Amino acid sequence: MKEFLKFVLSDFWIWLGFILILGQVLNFILRLYNKTWRHLNIRKHGYPPAHCDADGNFKPIKDATAND
């Protein structure tokens, strides 16, 4: 571990590359986590939710005073 840190901190561009790769790996893990929970939620509750139309957009609020 000490050698790895010594290597990463030896040069700015190596450090920057390590940070970028680490960011991509963390982004992938978080997306995988998010998509798994989203899948389970949609599977349990269905899609779209009651407050959305078939495309997943919010339904327009109907004005009770409008005479359409």
C-alpha cells in the first residue's frame, strides 16, 4: 500500500489519472446501486405512479373553476 501511494503521489498526471479512474469506478457502483433499487421499486409499485401520466411526466393540475 505504501508503494502504491508513493507511485500515485509521485507525479501530478498520475495522481489526476488515478482520481479520474476512481471517480468512474465510484460512479459505476452508485449507478448500479441506484438502478437496482429503482428496478425493485418499480417492480413493487408499478409504473407510472398515480401522479404521473403514461410517459412519467407530471399530470397537469385541473382547475376546478375552469369550464372546459
